[in-house]
Amino acid sequence: MSQIPVLIIILPLLFVPIVILMRMFKVSYLIVVLSSVLNFILITILTLDVFTNGAVFYELGGWPAPIGIRLNADMLSCLFLMLIGFMNLVCVISCKEIVEKTVSSSKVYLFYTAWLLCNTGFTGIILTDDIFNMFVFLEISSLSSYFLISQGNQKKSTFAALQYLFIGSIGAIFVLFAIGLLYMITGTLNMQDLTKQLAVVEEKQIVLFAIVFLLVGVGVKSALFPLHGWLIKTYAYSPSIVTTYFSGTSTKIGIYIFFRVFLDILNDIGPLTLFSLSDILIALSSIGVVLITYYAIKQTDIKKMLAYSSVGQLSYIFIAMILYIPDGITASLVHVINHSIIKTSLFLTLTLLFISKKEVLLTDLAGLSTKQPIITSCFLVMSLALVGLPLTAGFISKWYLILSLIQSKYWMFTSIVVLTSFMTLFYVWKMIDQVYFKENSNGEMFELKKHQFIPIAFLTLLIIYLGVETSLTVGVSQSIAYDIIYGVI
Amino acid sequence: MIYALNMILFTLGLVIMIRESNLVKKVIGLNIFQSSIFIFFILLSKLNDSLPPILEDYSYDYSNPLPHVLILTAIVVSISTTSLALALILKIKKQFNTIDEDEISKDDQ
Amino acid sequence: MSLILIHLIFLTLSLVMLYILRHKSNINKYHNFISFFSFVISSSIFLKRDLLLGTKVELIEVFDKVSITFYLDEIGIVFLLVSNFLWFLTSLYASRYLVLNDYNNQNIFYIFFLFAMLATNGIIYSENLFTIFIFYEILTLSTYPLVTLKKNEDILKSGKKYLFILLGTSVIFLLPAIIITYSLTGSISFSDPIPFSGVSEIILIFTMLLFIFGTAKSAVMPFHKWLPSAMVAPTPVSALLHAVAVVKSGVYILTKIFLLIYGSSISFMTSMQVFVVLICYTIVASSVIALRQDSIKLRLAYSTIGQLSYILLGVIILAPLSILAALLHFIFHAFGKIVLFLSAGIFATNFKVKNVSEMDGLATIAPFTCFSMTVGALIMIGLPPTIGFISKWYLLLGLSSSEEYLAISVIIISTLLNAGYYLPMIYRVYFNDGATTNSEIREDVYLVTPVFLVTLVGVMMFFFSTPIVSFIQQIGYMQ
């Protein structure tokens, strides 16, 4: 049996003690890069394997499934693994100078340790086939992310981290409670086994109870409106590279758990049809998306604006997912990928432009176009992708989102989504307005080296590529969606 | 009955976390909250008149050992959460000279 | 390789070349050359149309049955020739105009002008709604820098209005309409559309309404405000883009949607009377507003809004004669309006005349310009011996064959109103004595020549209108 699935989790974990013991920030950076590259290579190999030969199960210690702990790599997990691995790689490659400038040098190695742990947690959540292990990995990633956030160079960073800790812990405990409830009625923790057991279970109320707790718990993690408060603060106050990293991974992990729990484990019960939960959630998300977009327009701090925008886009992902039709699930998966790439690239550009700046206000962007014409064009493409204009990745997800809403005949929600996606233009315009039409007021800005262009340009090209050639995103998402709904690939 | 008491503990913890503005008290609330879930798991494992799951020569009804093991892990997680929270509070105390949430929020606005 | 692709690749490469050469002072020469060559290519496409018609060039399939594909049909050829010919002449005009008006960022002008024309040609060649949507948005984005070429507070404000109305309507109405069509029929292609079957009339009407509002470039009220806003742009932009390329793109898209996508499965329904009323309202309202404008360019802009609605009216009735009229007016209005705008540009550049009230006596110092303007105005009113008369004639014939008496009366009222705001202009330049009469300044030769050329072609078309009419009558969907 191939050892790749477990290596994906173990390898970064093995590097953690090395980083701690070495205590040197140059070396620790190299180790993190090494680990990320290896991780990404392993993920790619695994993904190729899964896409050609079907799902891979890895039994830890050779114990068979319901008793032993298993890792499960199917197409859904591979999609998210690729995403996380890629985002991690991009952030790690471009983070050296940023970390050196923002984190005090005595703590750099600890910062990298936490980073590795966080990534381990993410991959663990995705790969595990054991619902309790999912909780453990969730906590691993959360605890390390609390630390990462607290390393921000703003006064409120620590406080933001603590607040996230409180909210995150409550969410995690809710999840744990739900796991307990599920265990109570089925006596198993293995996901596949759980699916089988739940299909014959009698106590529907307890299942519903568990579903509600899971919903809240995971909702916190994935910043589902109205549980999004922490996300704004964390994005605004954590080190900007951490924001960049989290924008593409952290909330997407929440979405993954949603997919895994609601559309895989609990799929047979149709968790969303109980008590017309789906209608409630769609309505809630739609209200959310309107409010959030409104808040985003009002912001003057770019990080906060983009954070609100993230919450709004996450609501789109939820709406599409909850529709529970093939095109809806395709839309939500495609948007997970596209939005991750778009948002990460936007944050990365801002981070690289304003490495040592604490707070990035809209007015700080003024005059960018004259000083950095190439970066500006990249930035323009990213912004337009966020609005969802054609030839960019954002358009593809928007197309599928609207298509699925129309197919479900939710006319009102369709109009809300269409209107809010137009409102996106308002806050994106505020950035473009500054970039192109305002004169630069202060001269001290845009410390950007040549080699830092590379990740930005690469991501920009990727955004355009994914807007034209969609077999990687739409093709894969579609087969997952059909698998979820009809049970066949 | 014990389940009901447990739920009271659960609610109590949650209420403390929401109501208190003192950060340390919040951590205490979090601990109570977590403990209630731990107890819930342990309760699950208990069968009628079962004994602790310790391997001995003769057979008898013993509790399900799995939840115990799970909770052991969860307790470790809980301890690390608590310690991280306390460490963060110490840092906050240094920065803001207070550990009251309302005063911190008032600060620098 | 298909000529279509050659044309588009040529334009794209030229765009890259212009960008590389953006610091050269003679960038206008390159632009003239490019536009001339583009006209040559489109003429050869016209001559070889029998080979090209209906051949599809698929660039890339983006996802299931949605692809970026190009092809050419008869309406496309008409638009292609008109826009590329006028582009060349406008380009000659522009290279002089920009110098006379001291525009210091000419490189931006030429790059984005070319970009806009690339997008226009892209729209012409689009085989499906997806491709058209892409180029539609590119056209909006590429004309924005042209509108805001001079960056002052007012212009930026107008520019924002321009961008937000055009982008907004396309995102809010057009995109959902395309997706609804896709979801109902499973195809968004023009060349082999799948008929709507079992779709309720309400949804059909609703989608059509979304399309009409979505292509705000066709300036149907209430989403017409961007066109007057766009008048802050330099005259060549107003002339070519906002009287021909951009607005005609909107009308072109709607024509194709109504004739090809809807026309294949439905005929005129009584509920479509809603659109007739909407369009009639636009015609009358725009003429009334135009009457009250003193600024020449604004008056022309509102006139454009009305004239575009003539075309739409002809299309939406879905009767052969009215479609013929619409397509004729599509061509003729382009010639008439561009002449009017370019003349207005000459008045503004040479004589600093921007308002109708200042036009008194201009004919003595600018005879050629005034002659061109008169021809343009007569085309707009639809009086013989100008081509405007032909299209109006067919439009009235088409309307009466469909018994659209409301529309007929609206056309008559609108003709009177048109006369009401164009004739005073003609009267002022020829028969009033103005302060400028004894001025030493004469009209600029380099500016007048292209305008006069267009005018001559316009006049000639009246006398050689039979081939044009018969060409359009041969178009397949006239039956």
C-alpha cells in the first residue's frame, strides 16, 4: 500500500521539532519551503492517482476500517488538498521578507513552527476518515492559527487572536458535542461506517440536534453569516502574510467540513431538507450577503474591506451548495477554488506592496499606477475577477452560481445574488479609483523587489487561465457534484 | 438526570463566556463549558452498573473505553487552549494594562 | 486560416505593437495605417463572403457547450464594413483633431481606440452570447479611458456614470438573461439555436426585457443616461464609438438575439407590444429632450437614442419589411450621425462653437462642414434626397403591414420633432448673421476632408441604394 496519504500529514509534523530545535530563522525558512514543496509534490502524486484510479484508503497501522483509523483520499479531498497545498506553497515562497520584517526575529522559528502545524492540521482535516480525528486536527490548526494571528504588528492583534480563540473554541466544542451525539446513537466514529449506521437509525431528533450543533460549530469556522465577526478582526489584525494564507485556506477548510459532513456523511438523511433548513440557510446567507456587501463598501481599511468581501463570497458558496443540485455544487466548488486564488492574490499583492505598514487604508493605494504599472495591471485583473467579469476565473463561478439559482427557480435569491455581485463593483471601484485617478500623497511606499513580481504575475495568469480553460475546475467539480447527488461518478 | 445537570453546566459555561467582560473569567467559562462536554462523553460510556474498563481475569460489564480515550485527547486540547489563552491574556495585560474586554474595545477607536 | 481569425489576430498584434510604440510621437500614423488595413481586410471579407459565411472558428471551449467561437453572418458583414470604413476616416480626422485640441495623452487615446475597435470587431464576429458578452464588457472597459481622457472632476464623474450604467446593466440584466436562455434551451449559439419549447410566455417576455435592458449600449430608456455622459469624450470618440461602434454593438446584439435566438421559435406576440410601447416612449422622449438641448453634442446624443430605437422598433416587430428597414437604418444612421458629430467637432475645434445658439452664420466661413452637417441632419429627419428617407419609408411600410398604428404615429411625431431640432441648426448656419461671419478663421482642411468623404459616400448611397436593399433582402432570416 502506498504510504503517500499518511506522509502528507506526517511529513510537516516531522519537520516541526527540527524547526524548534534549530532555532535559526534562515534555516527554519528553508525547512518550511522544503516541507511545503515536498507536501505539494506528494499531494500532486496522490491527486493524480486518485483521479485515475479512484479513491484511496489508507489504514493506519493496518487496522481495518471501523476499528482502526483510516485516511480517505477521494476526489473531494484531493480537490481541497491541492488547493491548500498550492496556497501554502505560494504563501511560503513569497513570505520570507515579509516574515523577517513583521515578526520579531527571536520568534521567527516559532512562527514557522506554528505555520507548519497549521498546515498539518488543514491537511489532516481533509484526509482523515475519522470524525473525532477531524476535531483533533481542527484544534491543531486552530491553536496554531491563534498563535499566528497574535503575531501581528498591531496593538490589537493579540486581542483579536484571543477573541478568535474564544469563538473558535466554542465552535470546536459544539462540533465535539455533535460528534458525541452521533457516537451516542451509532457507536462509531468512522465516517463511512457512520453513513451506513445513520441510514438505519431511529432517533431522528438526536440526529437533528447533532446537525444543528455541527452547523453552528462549522459555521463559526467557515465564517457563515452571522458567525463571521471573528474573520473581519483576524484578517484586519493578523500579520498580512497570515491573512493572505488564511484567505485561501482557513475558511475553505470550514467549507470542506460542510461538504464532508453534510453532503457526504449525512447525505442519505438529507440534512438540509429537515425543517426546511436549506431555505432558512439560503435566506440567511442572502440577507448576509446584502449586509456584508454594504459594510464592505463602507470600509476605508482595505484589509477589512476584503475581509467583508470574503464573507460575502463565502455566502455565495453556501447558497450554491445548499441548493443541492449538480450545478449548484459545481458552482460552490468552483467558487471555492477561484475565490481562494483571487483573494489570496489580492492579499498577496497588498502584502508585498505594504510590507511594513500596519494598517493599509484605501488612500495608501493612490498613485500606484504611475509607480508600479505592471503590478497595477495585475491588480486590475484581480479586482475585475473579484467582480466577476468575463475572461477571469470569477466569471466562471458567477456563471454557475446564477445558473444553479435559475435552475432551482429561486428568482428572488437570484436577483439578490446578481445585485450584490454588481455591488462588488462599488468597493472594487474604490480601489481602482485610488490606483488610477488619485495622486500619490506620501512618497514612502511600494517597497517591491523584482523577484516578488513572480508570484503575483503567476497568480494573475492563473486567474486568466482559469477563466478560459475550465476543465481543471469545472470538470473536476462537476464529477464530484454528480457523485454527491447521484452516487456515481 | 445527570444529563440535565450536565446541560446546566454547558449553559452556565456559555453564559459566563458571553456575559463576562473579564478575559480570565471568560477562560474559566470556557473551561466549564468544555468540561461539560467531557462529562457528557464519559456519561455515554457508562452502562448500567458497569465497572471501569480495566482488564482483569474475570468478565463483567465494563464501560466503553473509547470515549475515555477520546476525552483524554480532548482534555489535552483543552489544556493547550487554556494555556494559550492565558498567555495571550498576559500579553494583553502588558499592552493595554487591563484585562477587561470593554476597556480594550474602547481603547484606540 | 480563416480571414476572420486573421483580422482579429491582426488587431490584437497591432494593439500590442501600439503599446510597445506608445512613446513614439507618430503613433497616430501607425493607428491610421492599422485602421486602413483593417478596412482592407474587412473589404476582402466582404468580397469573399460566400466562402466565409457560416464557417465557425472555435477558439476554446470554456465549458459544456459554452465556447469562444467566431463566425460571420450577413448582418455581421454589413456592420463590419460600415464600422471599419468609418473607423479609417475617423482615424484620419482624429490624428488632426487631437493635435489641434492639445491632448497630451494621445498614446492612451490611440491604444484604447484600437482596443475598442478590436472589441467591436469581436462582437461582430461572435458566434454565441458568451463570446458576445466577453467583448461587450471589453468594449465598455476600453472606452472608459477614452471618455475620461481629460481627467478633471466633472469628466471623471461622467465617466463613472458611464461605466457603472454599462457594466451594471450588463451584469444585472444581460448575464442572467444569457444564463436563463442557456438553462432553458441548452444553447446560446447564434448559428444553431435550439428553439424555446414549452417555455411560458411570461418567462420569454421577461428574458427579452432583460436582454433589452441588459444591452444598455442600445440606449433604450430608462438606461440611456450613459450616452449623454459619454459626450465629455473627445469628438472622434463620440463620433465613431458613441454614434457607431458602441451603440450599434448594442443594437447589433439585440438584432441578433431577436432574429436568431427568438426568431427561430416565435413570431410576434401580442405581449411584445410592451416593448413597442417602451421603444416608442424612448423615441418620443429622447426627441423632446433633444429639442431642449443647446449643446450640439448633447442634442446629437439624444437624437442617437431616438434613432437607435427606430432600428429596434423595426427588429422587434419581426416582420420582413420592418427588419429590412431596421438593417438599412443601421447603416444609414451610422453615416448620418458620424457626419453630424464630426462636423460638430470641427465647429468646436476651429470656431469654438459648442452650442446651437452660437451657430449663426457659420456657413459663410465653413461651407463644406455646413454642407456635411446639412446632409447628416436630413438623413436624421429622413427627408429625400438622402438615405434616411429610404429606411424611414420601409419602416413605415413594415409598420403598416403589421398594423402598428401606435408606432406609425410615433414615427410621424418623431420625424416632426427631429425636424424641429435639426432645421433650426441648418437655418442658423445659412440664414442668420452671426458674430463669427467676418472671422478670419477657416475650417481645417485635414479635418474637413474625411468628413466630406463620408458625406459624399452617404449622398451616393441614396442614388445607388438598390444594391444595398437587395443585398439585405437576400439575408436568410428575412423570410
